[in-house]
Amino acid sequence: MPFLRPLQESVASSLELRSSKTLIGSGAAACDVVIAGENVLELHALLNLTAENTSAKLVPFSTASAGVCYVNDNVVPRDGAVVVHGDRVAFGDTHNAFLFELTPSPPTASESPMKPQRSNAMVNPMQRFNSGVGSANTTSNDVSNSSRSFRKALDVLRGDRKATTPNASVAASIQHNRPKGTRIITPPSAAALSSITSSPKSKGQLTGSNHRTRSHSIRTTMARIEGQHDQTHSFLLDEHARQLQELVTLAEKKDQELQQVKRQQQADSLKSQIAETNDQLELLLQNAESDVKAARSRASMASTQRHVLVIGSVNADIVVEIDRLPVRGETVAANKPDTGKFFPGGKGANQAAAAARLIGSQHPTLRAKFACQFGNDTHGGTLRDALQGAGVDMTLAGHPDCPSGQAFVFVYPDGDNSIVIVGGANAAWPQELPAALTGAIQAAAIVLVQCEIPERINALVVKTAAKTKVPVLWDTGGDDCPIPADVLPLVTFLCPNETELARLTKREVNNTDDAIAAARFLQSQGANNVLVTLGLDGSVFVPGDGSEVLHQRCFQVDSVVDTTGAGDCYRGAFAVAFAEGREVQDCMARATAASALCIQRAGALPSLPSGEEVEAFLKANGL
């Protein structure tokens, strides 16, 4: 075991560290190693030995002047310091110093020399056993082995006393330890017996009477000697057995003592482990509380902010710039030689791409998903690549065996347009919603649909979303078809432009007041909130609960290049802002800013702005 060897004359001997965790201080009742000193506390420090006893860690209970510790004259910090063989350790002040040693050093001049020790051969067997059992190095296994050996020897002795002859050492031990007044006769040797039978005279010189007398005397003496021999033998065996029994009893007692010490050591170790475990549990509880708070925060956020799901059409847009549309039977030329270009499009694709561009790849809670049908032609692969490049999740897309949808977009000099749609794969939806799509609808933050896919699919989507109260934005652009009466009340936001609103209500919509009146009519038919886009007049929101109508003006832009996809960009931007938990007025402002950036660039997907661009545009316009 390691030692603390004193370096001052006031301490006479080295201090042995008998425990892996040694308490050091001036308090004799509480400490394992007691030291004195003016600045030594009752509980001064804890010395933790490593499992290999190659080093230790010294941890002070206080870093004040009255409780400081030193290692090689350096103050030990509150979290402790490592001590190795040969280090100088001091308690209270640097003069109260000790040398940390892994093995005891030879005694110094101030220490008393060790007394000569007798060899094991000089020690009585009983004393030797007592010394061995009581020593610090004796283990319970040693005692158990000794006990078994003694019992075996005892059984042999008890089995056949006459067949056993005690050896000289046992006899000597018994002779030494026999009670006073007890006479023990040692059996005669063969030479002695021979001398008794020998006569000073030869056999021929003995007379008959003398011979008989001598023979009788010899027989009598032999019988007495044999009786004494048996008596001595029996006594020796009994004494040996008694000593063995005492040794067995002592061994059992020492074994019990060692077991008690071992149990106490285990109890102390368990107490220490329990204390350490309690500290670890407290830390784990603190971490768990932090994790629970974070999980609750994420769960609360996830309950309203998951993904923006767009379900709709995807088309190959052929954009042709013209001065006017031809009348029946007329052929007109495009106003530019390089027009007629291909662009990815379709209301569903435009809205999904707009949402993905605004969300971006670093958004903490949202992403854009798109459920559509790609054709089996070259347009299908090109359209898919374009949407994935915009950041749209395409895992819900289908692939029917038919050509892709197409849109022929005629753009006028003022930037306005007219569009002719060829449905293609957009009309080839399955009869029922796939299970994956159903799950995505019920977990969405908001769902967007348009009128460029079968009406029955939109109805199924709205009813599925209503089961989990997921908001739905229905864009009325596309096919001229009414919304089913049982579906209309389930739509959260009905979103037509002024032309589509007039078609739905069979009313003229020439200004904002007309739009509000037409929206009120739709609400009388079962519609909830109505969001109308009015081109240059901005947009208007008519709440279904009868609260205040909201207006959003247009932003001034330098030039209008192409209005294709501007309405889709507005709807996608509104859905993203709503999924982020923003107020409706803020959603309308962000949607208007996104569409203002869109109309200044050509094409649908290529013109869609990023979230950073919208933020910069709003800041430039004082918002």
C-alpha cells in the first residue's frame, strides 16, 4: 500500500494509506489518516488511489487559507491534482509536508529500528497460526485452506490412534505444553530393550531358577513398558487432536472476523458508489429535463409546422410571345424570332417550386412536398429534374403510362397572358388516394390544390385533410368546374383571381368592392375565408367569421417582363408564411412581394424568388 512519509521531525513514522479513498485531516473520529497542524481542518482532503495503485488524486475540501493543500509546493485547485510516487504533499502550509510513496522507504534516523524477528521455526505452531491469521495479508482463502487441512489431520488422528505414531516435533510440542505434574514416559528404544534382555552373565551361566525369575521380570517390565507406551501414545494423540481442534476453532473464528471485515468494506464501497450514482442521477435528471423541454418545444412546433404539401398538375409550358391572339381561321406570327421556348410549369408545379424556393434548404421546420403525375415522355424526366433542382420533395409523385401535361402560354406585349391546357398525365390519377399520400395530407402544415387535376381527387384530398383539421388552400384556376357543395365548407382558403371569382359567382368583378361582394356571396353558399388576387389592385381577404376585411396593395416594380406563374407564386408564398405561423396580413404582404419579384423575370419556375430575395425586397419597401 502507498505511504505518506513525513518530512518534518514532529511526526515519528510513515502514514500507511489502507483505503482506496482515504480521508485526511485532524479529526480522529472521521479521518482514516490523522495529521496535525495549525491550518489543518478536521476534514482536510480526500486522497483517491487509482485501481492499479500507481497514482492518486488529492482533492481538498476547501481552498481557503485554513484548508489549502500543496503538491510540490503548488496549491491544489478545488477539483484536485494528480499525485505520483515521489511527490511532496503538504497540508495547511508547505512546512507540514509528506513524501507520497507507493512502497515504504527504509526507516530514517528518527524512526526506531525494527526489532529482530524470530524465524518461523522458533515460533510455537499455535503462535504461528495466530500470527498468520491475524496479519493484514492473510485472506479468507488462506484461513479456509488451513481449516480444511486441520480438519483432515484431526479425522486421521481420530480414525486409528494405535496405527499413528506422533513425530518428534509434535511430541516435543506436547512435552513443552503439558500441564505441570504430568509425567510422560517416552517409549524405550530398541537398544534399551536389548540391554534389558542382556545379562552380565552368559546364558549358560544362568541357573534355572534365576532364569525363570529373570524371564518373569523381563516379561513384567516389557508389559509395563508396553502399557506406558500405549498410555503415552494415547496422550500424545489426544494432545495433538486437542491442539488441532483449537486451531480449527480459531480458524473459523478468524474466518468469521475476516468475512465481517469484508462485508464492512463492501458496505463502505457500496455507500461510496451510491453517493456517486446519486450525483450521476442528478445530472441525468437535469439533462432529461432539458431534453423534455426541447422535445416539447419541437412537438409543439411540429403540431402546426410540418410540410407544405401541394397536390396538382405539372406541365411542359411552351411560351409564345405575340401581339394578339388570332381569330378563327387566322394565322398570326410571334412578335419575336426566339420565342416558343420550353419551361417547366403547371399550377401545382409552380406553387410547389415557389414554396420550396422560399423555404430553402436551411429552414428549421418546413419543407415543400409535391404529389403529381409525370408522363412517360421526355418532358416527364425533364420536369422531374427541374422540380428537384428547385428543392421540391418528389417522393409522392406517380408515373402513369401516358404523355406529360402541356400548357401553351401566349404572352402579350404588356406582360399579360392567355393559356391553353392539355391535361395529359395530370388526368391519369388513381381512383383512390395512395396510403403514403393520405398520411402526408394528415401530417401537413397546409395543403394546396388547384383545378387542373380531376375534381374527385381534390374532393378526396379536402375530406382527408378535414379529418385531422389540416388547413386547405383551394386555387380555383384551371378547369371551369364548380366546387362540390359538401366540399366547399371544408376548404380553409378559397383563392380565385378576379376572373375566376366572376365565373364562380356569375357576377361582374371590376374592382375591390365587387370582389368583396362576390366573396360574401360565396360565403353565403358555404365558403369560409375567401382570398382574391386582383392583379394591379393587389389582393383582398374576406374572413369567413365576418371580421374586418384585409387589403394588400401591389408593390411598384421597374418593369413587367412576364406575369406567367405570378398567381401561383402568390399562393405558394402565402401558404409558406401561414405554415410559419404568421398573421394573415403579413402572409398577404409576403405573397405580394414574391409575385412582384416573379413578374420581373421570364418563365414560371425560373422567375420564382428565394426567401432571402423576398426579405430584402420587403426591407427595401419599408416592411
